[in-house]
Amino acid sequence: YGTEFIIYTDHNPLTYLNNITLSSSRLTRWRLKLAEYNFKIIYKKGSINTNADALSRVDKQNTKTICREDLIENLLSINEKAKQDKIKYKDENITTAHEPIVLAIAKHTTKHDDIIKFVNKNFDGLTPPKRHNKRVGECIRKVNKDGRIIIYLIVRSSNDKPSLNTVDKCLKNLEKECKINRLNKLAFPKMFNSLGWNNISTKINEILIQSGIECEIYLNKEVKLESLNEVHDTDELVINDKLAKLQKEDDEIQELIKMVRNRKLNGYCLEDGILFKYRKNRTGKRFKQLVVPTVLRKDVLELCHDNFTGAHLGQKKTWIKLSNRFYWPNSYKETKNYVESCKICAKIKEPQANRAQLKPITNFEKPFDMIAVDILELSRSSSGNKYVVVFTDYLTKWVEAFAINDMKAETIAKIFINEIITRHSTPSKLLSDQGKNFLSNLVKSVCEYFKINKVQTTPYHPQCDGLVERFNKTLCKMLSAYANSNQTNWDLYLPLVLFAYRTAEQSSSGFSPFSLLYGREPRLGDLDNYNIGYEPSEFIKDLHTNWMLAKNRIDKQAEVNKKIYDSKYKQKPTTYNVGDEVRVKIPQTKIGLKKKLRNDLWSEPLKITKVISEQNIEVVDKNRKKVINVNNVKLKEAERICDLEKIRNQVTVTKSGRMSKPHKIRRFPDNKFPSNDSKCFAATGSNENLGKQDPRDKEAIMSKEKVEVDLEIINGLKLRS
């Protein structure tokens, strides 16, 4: 593997395979498959390339085979052409047409005399066209006494086969003929099958219909013009035949085809033996859906979701793309299950906005009973300081902040002992994030020595330490108002802005941190000259009462914040149980990569070993237990259901809360079968509306015969608006 080899070929264009821009999806797929090999392509004359030339002369079989991948690639193109087709199709014979009839003939009379015989037999007074002096691509117009018009297209000479170029010339000359004679409507038999009807219909749409000429195709159910229906082994015909064969091998589709051929089922049509279903879009415009056999449905789902044509879009966009082109019973449920179980989408997409309910931190009673700590990084000052270590008390909201030149564990521990414990006493609980300096053995030893309960937030969930995180933002705003343009003197103003914050009233407690800690109002220098009746506060008389009052106000404000937070998310929080498999969010991006293009935002499925609370769970990752906040996890995607019966019997719930019932078989008694004039439709998954008239359904008409009707077929009769 990996060894370079050389390919010799007498096909010179093949040497440019890796150097040109490819417009064909098939060539692109071939290039991608060959990209894993290391080779060179060298041109070699055919006269010299004798060893390979012998292999190319092996007798070919009469029937062409086509690979499954080519069939899947052409599904979209087949359906897209049918979708854009504005030609009107009629099952009647061409002899019933009142419009000018267009027929294709050869330049000489040796092979197409049967067309002239057909015209002489069905239309009187028309002389044979004089075509010996006409060129291939021109048209001849004949009119009898009754005004019947026949237009002959010279599509080839006697020995040649018709080509798309000659058909293109004929249609352009036909357009000129229609403008000269003011013809705005034409009738065609379904001809040029050897070139693929999709190609011919595309030409008619581009040349005639865009010029305002209405075209009708008569399928000639009873009268067949064999000379116009030559069959040649082109790739498109092989694909159409393969697709038609797969439809016939599908029991459900075979039943629909029988009903369409017996004219017992409207809303469907057969083109080149392929079954299509009619639908209407929101604007009322009619289009066709390809009825997909069972063996190709998974491939169609991959085409509309996994392939470049789908690009792993969401459930709604995938369903719209699929339903605009394809149809099969229960296709919506299968699409929904397929998208929800996509493992690639599970790794790169965020779940719907759904958060665990807010749980405020209120388990404190006295000042410095519980404090939070965090480190704020700023620019390097002239004195060498770059970081600020911040301590915040949960009850009084008192803040201590110290400028430091590094954030090592030794520095943090020293400040914690000398500035917090020795001045404000030992706290009962210390909250921090999961920084290495806070989780170091030194900090743990200090907490153990002073009997401090050291707790930390869950990974990548700083909201838990929201009190000090929010103050960091306020501190940056205050410092930015006084720092110089180079941001090198911010540490000089740090004590001053802290004093301003400590003496300001807090909205949550209703007191300033200074008054709650010292039991008196602060003296603010010149500001007190305007307060003539200033006296010391009476809070010192019963300081404990004021602590409780502040605590009650903080609790009430926390309840208000919880209601506001919880009201943002309408969906109920996901309930997790032990044994559930979840994916954990991975916020780190590898060096050199961009987060916007990451395809590993979520981990592989991990099993829950413990549910700690409504906010936190414990999972096992590589034999290590981790505590994760539930806002950073999502349930593993649903398993992909391959059994059609399971999908049919699956109960789905819409956003409005309405549930669909499993499908059942409905048998009509003779005396209760809908009349031939009544319309019949069925709500998805329910048969209680059978027999009622639906004004939207213009196509579905059922016969009086006693049949066993599968609800899926009835759903197929309904035209969705």
C-alpha cells in the first residue's frame, strides 16, 4: 500500500483527470476513489498499446448493466427533470388531438412509410411531404381542406440514428414555423425513446414552452407508432429500466401500478414505466414525486441528508428536500428517525434550547461563611502585575482583590492565609473553578488544616461561580475608567475602585457591603459635608438582625432570578437516569484548528453511573469518573430503525402535543364503501375520517369494489397542499 505505479492508456483525455475542474458527479466520485492511490497516468498510442487492446475486444453482452451507485446518482436528475416538466400528458391516442400534430420522419421514404400510412388512414386530404430536397433538421407543414395540420420533422437520413443535435435543430425550426403561422398549441406522440424521454422533454420545455407554445404529449395507449419508439441501449434507458424493474419488484408499488393502469387510482402517472405521484406545493402548483422502491429508500435518505446534496441539514430541511422529489409511505417517519439517529449530526450539532432549572446558592448564614475565589487576567502593569485574585463573600458581597505577578498555587495560598483568614476569619466553604492552582495539593492542605470545605464548579460551567465572575466584569469597567492608554497603571487604582464598590448599595441585599460588615455607614470625606444631620448608624445595636434581613432579601432576589431564568426555556429539563448514555460537550479546540469547522463538539457516548442532583451527573470516561453539569450533556441519539413495521407502528408526538396512532388495516363492507362520486381521505395514522369529504383532495377517487385498503395507500391518494 502506498507504492507508486504507472497507468498506460491510449485515451489521452484521461491523463488530465487530476488537472481539470469536473462538472460531472460521476467523474468526481471516481476521482475521490482514486485519490487514495499513488499513481501516474501516461498516454500511449493505441498501435503500441496492444496488450490492453486485446482485452478491450472481448465480446460485449447484449444487455447493459449499471451499478447501484450510478442508479442512486441519477435519481435526483430523473426526478428533477420530471419536477420541472411543464408538458401536459394525455393517455388518449394522437388521432383525438385537435391541435396541429408533430411527427418525426426520415429524409428518405424507405423506413418511415408506416407513418405516412398512419396519416393517410386517419386524416383525409393530406398529400405526402416532399422531403428529398429538405435538409435534416427542417420541418414540413401540411394542411388538408378541414384545416387539419400535420408538421413533419426531418430528424435523420435513412441510415442514421436521430441525435439530440438534430432534434434541437428541428424544435428550433418548429418554433419559427409556429411564430410565422401563429400556432400556440401543439400535439406530439411520445417519440425519440432511443434518446431518452427526459432529454427530449427538457428540449421541448426549453425551446417551445418557454416561447409560449403549449405542448401536449399523447401516450397512444391503443395505437402504437413502432417507428417512433426505437429502443437503444443508452445509459439513461438502462437506468430507467432498472428503476422500473425495482418498482415492479416492490409489492406496495406493484399494487399502485396495477391500480393506475386499470384507472382505479388518480394522483399517479407512469412515464417510461416509472411511477410518479402528483402533489401540490403551497402555491397550488402541481409537481411530481418519484415513488421510491423499498431497496432504494435508505440510499435516498443518504442522498438527501448525508451526501453533499443534503450536507447533514436538520430534520425539517431534509424532509422538505426529500418530499419535493420522492415519495413512499411513511417517508416522514423514516426521515425523522434517520436524521435523529445520525451520528455525525450528534457530534456537531447543539441540542434544542433546554437547560436545567436554576439552583441559587443560599446555604450561608454569617459574613465570610462562604466565599468564592477567581483569577482575572489583565495587561502587564509597570510594577509587573498581570493578574488579580478576587475573593467575594456571599452574604455581605464584600470583595477583596489583590494584584499579583503570577497565579501559582503558592501565591494564592499565601494571600488566602494572610489577607482573608487572618483578617476575616476562616470560612466554612471555599468555591472556585477547576483551575490547576485551586486544585493543587497546597491549597487542599491549607483547606484541610483550617477545616474548610473546598468545593469547585463542574468542568466548563463557570455559571456556578457566577457571583465572582460577574464582579470581574464590573471591576474591569471601573478600572478602564482610570487606566492610562497603555494600561500599565491599573494596579494603582485597584484599592480605590474596591472601596467605591464596597460602599455602594447592592440590589440583592439592599445594603452596602461596608455597612453589613462594620455595622455603620462609611464616612466618605467631602460627601459628608452635605449631610448635616449625619449620625452613626443604629445597625451596630443589633448587627445579627441586619445579617438575617440581608439574607432574606438575598433569598427573595434569588427566587426572582430563578423564575426569570427558568421562564427562558419552555421545554421541561431532560431527566437523566443511571445507565443512560449521553454525549458530553468538548469545548477545547485543537491548536491550529477553528471551532467553526469542528466535527467533534460532542464526545462519544458515555454511561451515567450516578445522578448527583438535577444539575450534576457522574459519568465514566476511560475508567475515570467525572462530574458534569447537565447543561453540558445531551442524550445519545436514537437508534436507527431499519424495520419498516416498527416505524409504521411508532407513535409520534408533534410540537403541539398531538399524537399519531399506529396504522391499521381498514376493510370496507359492501354497504359502507364510498360511492364513486365521493372524495376520500385519511388523517395520518388514523382511520376515523375515512369516507369524509376533503375539499383539498381533488385527485383521490376510489371505486366501489370490495377491497382491503391499507391506510398507507389511502395516504398516497391524498394530495398535500
